[in-house]
Amino acid sequence: MNYSELAPAYIRAIAPYQPGKPISELERELGIAGIVKLASNENPLGCSPQATAAMQEAIKTIALYPDGNGYELKDALSRRYGVEHARIVLGNGSNDMLELTARAFLTVGDKAVYSDHAFAVYPLATQAVGGVGVSVPAIAFGHDLKAMLKAAIEHKAKLVFIANPNNPTGTFLSAADLLSFMRALPANILVVLDEAYNEYLPEDKRYDSVEWLKEFPNLIISRTFSKAYGLAGLRVGYAFADAQVADMVNRVRQPFNVNSVAQAAAVAALHDADFVRQTFELNLRGMKQITAGLAQLGLGYIPSYGNFISFKIGDSMKMYRRLLQLGVIVRPVASYDMAEYLRVSIGTEAENEKFLSALKQALTENLA
């Protein structure tokens, strides 16, 4: 018997998300050591020392179930952003927030709108509940908000996903453009504003989306501790929303979806502003280092406001495999309809230099 046939057709049609391989696995496969991983937009500084201390303390009570309501973490977020507990949802990473939102509000046949070249989880979360994804053509690899507004209205969508900055392209939407979109969108269409890379925005690009919740009860703001806070391995994210929206999402959330160690680490990380500042400054320097190196090599790239950059390389899979052999892991993005591009995360100065050196060597070999 083919047991896959017991699953709904929309589940069978899902192409699973492919995460990057860990360094240890690739070192075993390739038989080399000292691999630099610049594929998953992780924090090259690790995590806050305060978060590490909080984790070590939390391990002492690891035999106990975590606080299913996440009171201390919600309280820390509430104090930081001025959002009531009832308007906060905690997730097992921000991916969890995206999937929970889809589960809470979409059913078979419901439409969700997102942009071409946007985060792969949007169509996956939509398809997993039998929803229908509407992918809108991008402008210069970024969101075309006017076209997305039109598509949402014409398709009678229930949900719109917007990433700012966008992954994997790094493109940015201004506060003015986002506000215009929200004010033109019917109030019965929910918007998930995915701000996973919010902490990497330069000062002149930052905006207070949390304040917008007062005007837009159909707005859901999704964020994560995986990137700038360096807690990717713990999987902890959160969302801010109208209390009624948050209540619906919480109804489909597993009661212990954020473990006790993750909750403790996130509270401590949220209080360590110095670590986040160091992360931001390192990323700023690294972005300049890599973009200058790409320009020197004559390679085009998409200007990015995250902690990564996508660059045009031609035969991307050939270059990806050669960089692996040279000890550098980057991310292919062909599945985003970007077959000629690779995405590289910003690392330490030494890691960035190893990437640029390997890239130069590979390009030289290709030209020889």
C-alpha cells in the first residue's frame, strides 16, 4: 500500500524546506576541516554572555515543564515594546509564528498573497493547510506593494505575507510605503509583517511598526531571536497582534512550544543591548567588506539591509559546489527563481575574507 495516498493531495504536493547542512556533516562528506558556514544568516558572534548564563541557570530545572504561557518572556517584551501580554504570541522560532497564523486563519481554498523571491515558508505554510498561494511578481527583487494590494483584493485573500527586510534578497520597504499599503488594504485581510532582520536596519531606515498596531488590528508583526540575538539553535520567536488575533493563534499553538531554556535565554538576550549593538556594527563592517570584494571581482549583487547578500554568479550550483570544496558554505537560491545567484551571510572579518579569497580562486579557475 502507498501510505502517502492517505495524506491530502495538498500535503503530498509540498516540496519540503531544505535547511543548510551543518558544518560537521559537510566536513565528514568532504574530508576537510576548518569549514566556514555562511549559509544560514546566523550571528557570527554567537549569543549574549548574559543569555549563556541564563541558559546555564535554567538547565537546573530542566526536569520541569516550561511555563506554557511564557509569562517572564512576555513581560520582558511587554516592558520593551509597550504591548500587553494578551497581544503577544510566542513561537518555536518565527517560522512557528508564520505557520500558526496560517493554521489559525486559512482553510482549504483560502488565498494568501506574497511576493516572488520572498521567504520559502510563506507558500509552505499556506499549502500545509490547503490554502492557495498567490505569488506576485517582484520589482528589482523586492515587494511590489501596489501589485500585492491589487492581488489581495482581486483574489479575496485572507492573508498577506510581507518580509522587511526580505530574505533572500535583502530588499527594504520604507515606513511610508508600508503605511500606504496598510491604509489601502481592506480591514478583513490580515497582514503578517515578518521582521526577522529588523535589528540590522540602519538608523535612518528604522520605523516603529509596533505603534502601527493601534491603527491596524489586522496587522501581525513577527520577529525572532535567531538572528541578531544569536539564539538560532534554541528556536524562539514572537508576534505582536490585536488581542482577538493573538487569541486565535494561541488556540492552535502547542502549550509548551517554547522550552524553558529558550525562554530564559531570550529574556536575558533582550536586556543585553550592548551585544545587539556589537552585532549590528560587525554586520555593517562585514557588509562593506563583502560588497567591496564583490565589486572588485566584477560581480553584481542585490543591495541588502539584512545580515546577508545575494550576488550574481552565473552557474550558481557549480560555484556553490566549488566553494564547498574550498571550505566555504553559502546558500543556493535557485528555488527562489534566482538560478544565477548565491546568498552569503555576513560573518567575522576573517570568515568574510576566506569567502572572498575562495570566490576569487574559483572564478580564476573558471576563467583559466
